[in-house]
Amino acid sequence: MSVWDDVVGQPAVVAELGDAASHPASMTHAWLFTGPPGSGRSNAARAFAAALQCPDHGCGQCASCRTIMSRTHADVREIVPEGLSISVAEMRSLVQLAARKPSTAPWQIVIIADADRLTEGASNALLKAVEEPAPETVFLLCAPSDHPDDVPVTIRSRCRLVHLRSPSAEAVAGVLRDRDGIDPDQAQWAASVSGGHVGRARRLARDPQARARRESILAVPTKLNRLGDAFFHAESLIKWAETEANDLREQRDETEREELAVAMGAGGTGKGVAGAARAAKAAERDLEKRQKSRATRTQRDALDRALVDLAGFYRDILIAASGADVVLTNPDREQEIRVAAAEWRSESALRRLEAVLACREALEQNVKPRIAVEAMMTALHSG
């Protein structure tokens, strides 16, 4: 068992990072991991952090490797934005911690997942630290390959680039089968329809609700017979995303509020209670703001997963219509895809694919989800 086992289907990346961890001459103070969704950017960054801290460069068995992989190591800090962005206050706090000497390990390591979500102020705060890093500090930034330009060029130019690719279906199926103990047939199916996204494949293989949601989404293109159908399916998609966001919100928000109340001394008496109560109110408002941002992010992520499924369906129609010898994104829907390819003109399928991609872009630009999805469904109906 090695820390690199979590980096699926990336032999070249593992070799590069392993060499850097083993030979100080190959090291640099800042790295930028890019790759498509599901390629394992954060996993690669975390495995690299473990290899840097481990005496055996990533054995996977020592206390350093175990704590880093479980995200509890004192000298490895990982920022995973739950909301729409990473704030300047959060980044300034992180930069201050990163400037400290490591307490138990050779390096002080900072992992920033989704570095493309840095606000302008947060980027400026990080830039100063990346320009003049402490000698024992390493920054590991992760950003999707379709948006690496969202990481400011001033930061990108100071990072060593590591590009990951989507792992093959065979590699993903092997992980599900051998490590997760999933039935081989189920693992093979999930890997074949996940587009190289390990997390999505695992969710489809394990969660009946995820499979049901995928089926309902992929049924939409052939059910838009009237304009009213477009608005019906738009409403269904919005409600599903809202329900998923609310379910997660209810599970976490109440627990966080209770933990905050305990931390702020709820129910206390005596001198200083009034001041503590005012501080508690301010902390509650800040928590509510973060929770609202997280719920918005969760809803948009749920919508985006559905849009990726739709885009894959229309892409498959174009592939089938062209007769290209290319693997379909949804091989289990091949019959429906070929029927649609025979009935629709390629130009119509392409316009529908562009409508889905335009909806994804609109959501990223903070267009109201209902407006963006209704516009997309109307375009899918008209073709």
C-alpha cells in the first residue's frame, strides 16, 4: 500500500512527483495541479505532500503518511472551498500559518483545492507568499484544466505545472473492483459511463438514487415534445438540485450551529456575558453567510452534474451521426443515441449541445439557476 495508490491512471505524474520527493534538486516551492474533473488533482497533491513528509517518500504505512491521507497532519493544511469562492481573510490566515516553521516534519505544506475560486484579494495575498516563500514551505495549488486561466498568471508563472488526464475506464473499474470491493460487472458499467471520474463512478456503483437521477436526466432529450415539457423538466431539475442542497444543509447546519453555541459559551452567566453574547451574534451571522454560500455551491454542483450528463448524451449523438470509431460517453444508451442520430440533423444536435454548455457557463457567471435552466430546456426543445 502506497500513497500513490489513490492517484489512478497517472503513471507519468506519479513518476515526476516521486522523483521530486526523493531528490531535493527536483523540488520547487510552488506547484499547480491541473486536469479535468475527476482526474484526481487533489489526490495527487495530497499524495505528493505525504511523499515529501515521509522518511520513505510515500510508504503509506508510517504515521506521517496516515495522518496526511486522513487530513489530520499538523504541518499539512488543506483548503477545500465549500462556498463560491476563497476569501481574502481565509487566505491571509493561511499565509500566516504557512510562514511558520514545521513542527514535526521537514516541510510546511499548503494544499489549495479549486484555486480558481480565489477572489482577487485572496490571489494577491497568496502571491506575496508564493513570491517570497519561507524556505521550508511548499504550496500545492489545484485547478480544473478547462479553467486554469482563472488562476492569475502572476501565480501560475511561479508554479511548476503538473497536468493530469482522465484515467481510462479500465483503471477506474480496477479501483472500484479491487479496492472498494464492488461487483466486477457493476464496477465495469460505472466506469464506462463516468467519463474517467473516479468519484462519480464510485457514487453510481454504490448509490441507487444516483443511478436513478442519471436515468431521469438522460431521458429528458427524447421527452421534449412540447414547449410545456421544457418548462416541466426545467422545474424538475431545479427542484431536484434544491432538494439535494437542502438535505446536505440540514445535516450540517444544525450541527455547526450547536458547536458554535458551545464554543461561544451559550447559557453562561456572570461577568462578561453581555460582551460574549455580542461576539456570538457576530459569529452566528458569519456562519449563516458561509452556510448560505455553501448551499448555493451545492445546488450549482448538482445542476452541473446533470448538465454534464446531458452534454455527454448530445456529444454521443454527434459521434453516432458522424460514424466515428470513438467510444460513447453513455454506451448503455447506445440504441437511443443511434435512433436520435438518425432522426435529428447534426446541426440540431450541435445546437442542443451548445445550449447545455451555455447553461453551464451562465451558472458559473452567477445567472439565476431557474433562468439558465429554463432557457436551456427551451433551446433543447426547439433544436
